[in-house]
Amino acid sequence: MPSILEYAETEFSLLAEKPFTDVDSLLLSQFSYMNLSAFEDELKCENKIEIRELLKAERFEKLMFHVRDTKSNMRLLYAMASSPRWRNIKIGNFVEKLCDQSEEQFAAITVYLDDDHACAVFRGTDATLVGWKEDFNMAFLPVIPSQADAADYVTKLGEGFPGKLLLVGHSKGGNLAAYAGMFCDPEIQKRIERVYPLDSPGFIGNTLESEEYGRIQSRVHKVIPKGSLIGMLLENHGAYSVVESNQMGIMQHDPFSWEVLGKDFCYAEDLDKGSVLVNQTVHQWLAQCTREQRRKFVDAIFDLLASTQRINWKEMRKDVHAGVTAIRGVREQIDIETARMIANLLGRLAVIGAGNALEMLRQKTPFQQESAQKEQGGLEHV
């Protein structure tokens, strides 16, 4: 089944001929994972360049630095830079932040679809430990730094661009798009046409019951794969559409795995049982943990990872033995109370998961129920 790669390589219609689609939102979200700081000078301030100008061989190494699945991303870049749909589209307003102190990883780029429409694209989590730590902080912080920056980004974009706005992002990037849509300047919010959170985690608390969300709810279009795990995390999600993926489990989070049928996604009827089980378990577990317990748990886990002195997962994989040795050293220094809390929370998670799995096994599928009814009917006539 085709993916966004085949779509990018075969969809040649100009945006003026065929307006922005759901598949385009995923395509741009994946595009944002490229290391666009390779063109920092060309994209800073009010500068803009056309997508075709990214095809500079001398920049490829930096453009793909620490980017997962370089081969597929290069294929996407070539498709976009050569396609009449994308090659002359301008991009600009690139912002990128990575800060250990504030525990923030943020990046955004604006794609100027035409004179009347601009699309703010928020990058999801990269390979850095800081980026992953910020993700986990969403489990207990009401607002993370990237969310505040996303809202500010859209407000500033709207102040400088008078037309309609679209907000898109994959994973954490989609969460940022949704948050920015809710909490940007109210006047600019009125010009937002569509918000695309793609397999993005939800929010804690009553965010989706807020007045801010109520103002954009009808414009939010969340899309998740049928085996979604990341996209169903935390308590609030709203309505969503489910798409088919050619991968299994957590690997369905990969945008390149989402199946495309013609000019749209190949939609599934609902989430699969594995996704439902995991998400139900995590939701119940989080509900039993206070925000302070969540904070201590996350801080303890990432203190262990930080002890390896690696800044991203790729570096950790290069020398697994040294990383494990460092983690063991720090683990021995964890106070007894914290160690007990971690053990207790993990034990609680295991118990909840086992209970949910057993309950799911007890529940008969429609086919099993029909077979049982037929069998019972047969016995009654014996």
C-alpha cells in the first residue's frame, strides 16, 4: 500500500488546483523533522526560500544529521523539491530551541502555501534526551516550555501574515499545534482554518473542557494509526480518525508507515485490541498516580539516563556497556524512598496491565458470541 512517499512522488497538482489535504499535513509534519538549521541563515528573521532550494548536496549531511531513517527522508526531500505541487512553495520563520536547563526541545517552520494561506508546522520529539524528558514532563506539568513557545509562535506568525492559518504536527508537534490553536491571540485564533494533531498525546486536566478549546474544537482534525500508543497518551483527546499502517505496535507511530489510498488516507474502522489494552492500562495507572509521584518517577528515570553523559539515543547505542555501567553507579545512589516509589509504581502498572489483559481475554469476540449462540441453539434441539 502506498505511503506519503509515493503520494509525494506522484501528486503533481498545484495547491491552487487541489487544496491542502490530510495527507499533506502528514507530509509536512515529516518534512519538519529534517535538520533545517542547515539553512539557518537563509531562513532566519523574515527570510524565505523555496523548497527546491534545499537540494544542495553540500548541505545534505547537516540536513540529515541525527534524522531517523535518512533514506526515506532524502527520498521525501527529492520528491518535494522536484514536484510542481511543492518545489516553488516558500518556507521561512524557522525557529529551533534545545535547552537542558528549561528541559525544552522546540522547532517550527512556516510553509507559505499561497498568498492567503500559511501553515505552521511543529516538529515532534527528536532523538535528544532533553526532547524525551520534555515529553514525559507533560504527564505532570500543566504547561511545558514548548507549548508556551508554540502559542507565541502562532501569535507572531499571525501578526505578520494577514491570511488564513493551518497548524500541523506529528507526535509532540501535534500537541503543540493543538495547544497553540487554543492559546494564541484570540483575534488570530479566528483565522485558523484547521489544526492537525497527528498521533499526538493529549493533555492533562480539563484542557478539552476549556473555553479556549471550545473555540477551535470544530477545526481540530486528529488522526492516529490503528495501533496508536503515543497518540492516545494522557487524559484528553477529543474526536479522531483512524488510519491503516503497514507496521506493528509502536512502529505505527512512524509517519512513513501510514497507508495512503489515492489522495487520502486508508482509514480503519477503529483501534486494534492491543492499542486499546495498552492505553487503558496507562490511563488507569496515571489516574492512580499523583502529579508529584509522576514528577519524581520521571525525574528519577531521566537522572539515570543523564548519568551516561550521552545527549541522544544514538550516542547511547554506540556504547551500551558504558551507559549501563554509569546507570548502575547512579542507581546505587538513589535514596530508599525514591527507589521504593519507583518499584511500587512499576508494580502497580504490571498489576493493572495483567488485570486488563485477563479481562480482555474473558470478553468474547462477536464471532465467538455468534458461535456460542449457534452451539446453544443446537443443543436445545437435541
